[in-house]
Amino acid sequence: MDITVAVDAMGGDHGTHVTVPAVLRFLDDHPDVNVVLVGLPDAIEAELKASRKQCGPRLRIHAATEVVAMDEAPQSALKNKKDSSMRVAINLVKSGEASACVSAGNTGALMATARFVLKTIRGIERPAIARMMPSRTGSETCVLDLGANVDCTPEHLLQFAVMGAALVSAVKHKPRPTVGLLNVGEEDIKGNELAKQAAELLRASKLNFQGNVEGNDLFSGVVDVIATDGFTGNVALKSSEGLAKMLADFLKQEFVRSWWTKALAGLAWPVLGRFKKRVDPRRFNGASLLGLNGIVVKSHGSADRLAFYWALKQAVDEARAGVAQRTAELVQQQLAVHEAPQSAH
């Protein structure tokens, strides 16, 4: 089945200089994928010309006359830029012309626009940002929320867990993924009231809940899904990114300290290359906006071409697996939607 992805070509710190070349490489590697580049036609065509490429059956341009700035207020973007590349790309998902949308643009504006255009799945009060994180076991752990909702209720955390389980079940083909709740300790008595009440809801649910997990379990692979509030999740994510960068810098400094360490670096290059590939954060770029009636993937704003390539892959994988539909089905099963309060659209 062919998948069509709508790409906000103008989004991110680098705009078309990253999005267009990444799309071209992705199309070369995935012959059953089509892409709609959404944005200012002149800018997109200039980048295609620089790459010595042109539109064709699998690649077309859809014009948009506005661009959402990276520092623009979400409500301003939603109200005043109805023809932005971001909104037009999301509209293509709503109309069915695209199976998924990818944007490296303003996170707040993307979330607000996607929620307004696509609406939330019945039974889900708030969408969440989810990302697959690497683990030392070689598997990946879905962590959410990573910043969309800084203030949460226990019911929200339950819904996040359901959405994360649906994503892992669909994309990783795990019928009953294991779920953990991020806390300051594994014992049931640990944590604040939010964590304790959320744990009670999770234990009473039909999810494969394994109990509390701690911060050092984010990369242990002990569970498939880790649910937390957006404030804690975002701090954990940024801390891990900062640590990874620091360790990489330390390693580089040690290998260039003298001629002897430089020689050792040459001998160790194959190992270092494999290590770099395993921990390269670009390969885990692409955060899913879960809980919407459609697939929207957020790329890091500073993403380079390789990182944006992986965000495209995340979107295609979700589209193939029918993540939005699977999430809606699991919500029906787990949250007793007919009794749940409905979110205001």
C-alpha cells in the first residue's frame, strides 16, 4: 500500500535546506511512499533545482502562503495564519489526501493546530507527545508525555499509557506491551498524589501494567511504555540529551589529547563508529502527537537531513500500522469511552 506524507517544508530552524533533501533521499529509499511538499513554491523549487531534482508522480508541491515562526505564540499561529505550511499540511491529513504529516516547526503551534484541525480521539482529553527511546537491551521504549501537558490529572496519565501501548502494539507488533509509571521509587507508597492515584487507575485497567519505574529505567528496556506528566517527561528528555552530548564531547576530548590517543582513536574507529550509530539521537528523531484523529510527527526544530529522514520514517511506520485507528480501538477497550467525559472540540 502506498503511503502519502504531507511535509511542512518550511518548518524548523533550516526550512527547505533540510526538509527537501531529506525527502528526496527518503523517496529514493522507499519506492512505495509519496510526498507532498507544503510551503512557498519558489523556495521549494529552488531547493529542488539545487538538488537537480524535479516533481513527478511521487513528489508534488502544494502551495502555502504563510510560515509559522519558531517563536510565534501558538494561538497567534492558529488564529492569524490559516494558510501556513504547517496548517495546510495538517489539512491534507484531515481531507485524506495524506496519511501523515511531518513538521519541524514550532511545537506549541503544531500541537494547537493539529488538535484544532484533526480533533482528539473520542475518550482522549489531551494529546500527548511520545518518542521512542533507545535502551541497553537493543529494544526501544515509548515515553510520554514529553512536554505537551505540564499539568496533568491521574486520568490523563492513564490515557497517556493507553496511547503509548497502542503505538507500541501497532508499530512494534507487541500484542500486550508492558507499561510502567515514572516515579521516584518502585514501591507503591512512593511518589506524589498524582503518581499514587495514577498507579491505582493503571492497576485497575486492562493494560499490562508493571508498576512504578525510576529515572534510570528510561534506557533499561525494562518496560515497553513509560507514562509520565509532560513537565517531568520533558525534563527527563532534555537531561538525557544533555548527558549524551557531554559524554560525546568528553570522549572526543580524550582521543585528541595527544598523538598517542589519536593513534588509539584510529585503531578504535570501527568500535567508535558503531557506538556513535547506536546512541546517535538523530536516529530517534520524530516525536508522535498521539491522541489525534490522524498521524502527526514532530521533528526536532534543529534537525539535520538525517534526523528529518528518521522523522519521515516514524510517520510512515505509523501510517502503515494504522496507529490512529489502533489507538481509538484500544481507548474503546481500556477507557470505557461510553462513560468517559468528552473533550471539547
